[in-house]
Amino acid sequence: MGKNVRFGIIGCGLMGREFASAAARWQHFTEEIPQPQLIAVCDVNPSGRKWFTNHVPTVQYEYDDYRELLKNPEVEAVYCAVPHHLHEEIYVAVIESGKHLMGEKPFGIDQAANDHILEALQEHPEVFARCASEFPYFPAMQVMLSWIREEKFGRILEIKAGFNHSSDMDTKKPINWKRQACYNGAYGCIGDLGIHTQHVPFRMGFLPRNVYASLRKYINQRPDGKGGTAACDTWDNAVLFCEAVDKRGETVPMTLETKRMSPGDTNNWYFEIYGMEASAKFTSSKPDIFTFTQSWGKEQAWADIHIGYKPMLPTITGPIFEFGFTDAILQMWGAYMKELDGRQVSFGCFTPEETALSHRLSTAALRSYEERKAMDL
């Protein structure tokens, strides 16, 4: 693969701008990784495209129809960040055009849509595709991952993971597409946030075999931004109680929570693992800290280490400094580009096959809540 890979963006919102920013600071890496070069953007909203044409010098083409972008032979890969109801149509079109894909969660509004996307990938093995998930790339989480690989925790007692927000506590907040089932899907907050909670346990071999779901909807209407109100019909909060099977064949209780109404949590992603020989925690609310247990026989004490700037992919930043969200985005894209180049990374991006497991879990969770019982996947 060449030094640069020419990209188009479909969906010129927040995460598209984050991608453009990451691509602009590619020199941050100290190793040679093919660089994404953003040359084309597409959005039905002209103001969304304008940010890119004003701030990204490499952008040569802008479109209001994604089909026109996909016809451009110069575009080699596409980052697609659009509402969930558009995933199936656009992701399949990207794949059938022969262009590589980085898609957003949940990789299809429902299981049928996800099945169609994966079928398209099977028919086009030349296309490389992944799903965006950045939080595992915090250095403290990379320490956690190395401990799991080295089996420092011994027999695993329990796993907890979550992604919680508090912005919807403001009942006057105008509605957006993520709060409307016709755009976001029946999964609600699970579809929007769930893959964030699943990336680490799925990749580390903790695979759910059943689920009991507790789903909550607190706000039924929100301001529509036009002086009226609109129905708010997605799940606000979800807690999934799972039994997972680890690589040893042991059953491990696993709790996955996604909440849009979580007091005090501006944007809190966390992962916790409890074992017979050690336990550990990470939360993005304390992004530099790796918390673990020290043991003296029958008693344990929690200890904190400030990890510093020690990411998976080395950069020019010194190790004594702090790591943040934009750095995690850069690391995720670095991992994607290395994998696209056929090179291995210690922790890769969320795979299409993992999105299929995510959809099986989410679909079973809906059935579990409806029938008020645990459901096998």
C-alpha cells in the first residue's frame, strides 16, 4: 500500500471532523503508517461540508449524494458516520463499490441490516471493513489488556463495563435523531453505545451466551427545536446481565450498561475485571489512572498508577504527559490504517464479525425485556 490512502467522508458531523483532525496530525506517530488523505466529503447539509472545504486543504470534491462520491475513482476508502437507519443502504453501497470502510456503530439499525452488510462483505473479500471504537486505546486500558493476556487475574469472578452520559438529564434539551426509534432503531441506547462496552470483553474472549435485560424509558417527549414537542421513543438506559464463557470454558458473570441518563457522568466509559489473584478498573473520568488490587493473603487493597502517555502506537509525545480523547481517536485510526496495510496490532478495531455478535446480543436483550426472562444468544 502507498504512503497515503485517499479517503472520502459520508456524514460531515462531529466524528467526521475528529477524523479529519486525526489525519492532519499523522506526523505524531513515530513509525511509518499509511496516512489517510481526505479528498472528498458528502453531506446533505451544505454547512456540514463547508467546515471541511474551509479547514482541510486536501479536500477536492464535495457532494450532496453519497452515490456520486462512490463513483469517484480517486476515493479508495470511506469513513461513514450517518444515522443508523442509513447504515444498511450506504455501507452496502460502499462495499459494492470496492472501497474500504470504517463504519460507525451499530453497523446496521437491526440484525437484518447487519446480516445484509456482512453478506456484502463476504461477496467482496477485497474490501477491508471495521467499526469505530476508540476508548480501549487509552494507555491505562492497554495495561489492562496486557494483564488479561498474561492471565494476571487468575480465575475471573466478574466483568463490568459501561458507557454512561448525563446530558439527557436536561429535559429541555431538544430532541435529535438518536432519541427517535425510526432513525436510531429499537435498540435505543444499546445500539448507540453498546459496542463501546463490548469491544474489550469480546476481543479478550469473554463471549456472552445469554442475557437478561433491564431497559428504561424516562422521557417520552422533548422539545423539537421548532417551538413544539416530539416523541422521544428510544430506551434511555439499559443494563444487560450476561453469562459469558471465557477462553478456559469457565462461566463469567458480565454486566454491560449503557445510560443516557446517569447523574454526574458527563461521558464515562469504564471497564472493571475482578479475579481470584488480582482485580483492576479503568474509567475515562480518570483517564490517566490504572487501578488494581494488591493482595496480602486474605486482604486486598486498591492502588492507583498514573500511566502517562504510553499508547499502543508510539508517538512523539513524552511519557510523562497526559493522554486524552483526541489521542484515542488518533490511535484508533492508526490501528485501522495498519490493519488495512496488512500489519498486525496488539489490539485491533472492532470487526464486522464482532458487530454480528453485538447484534445477536442486542436482539436477545429486547426479547428478554419483552418476555421478562433470560434469553440465549
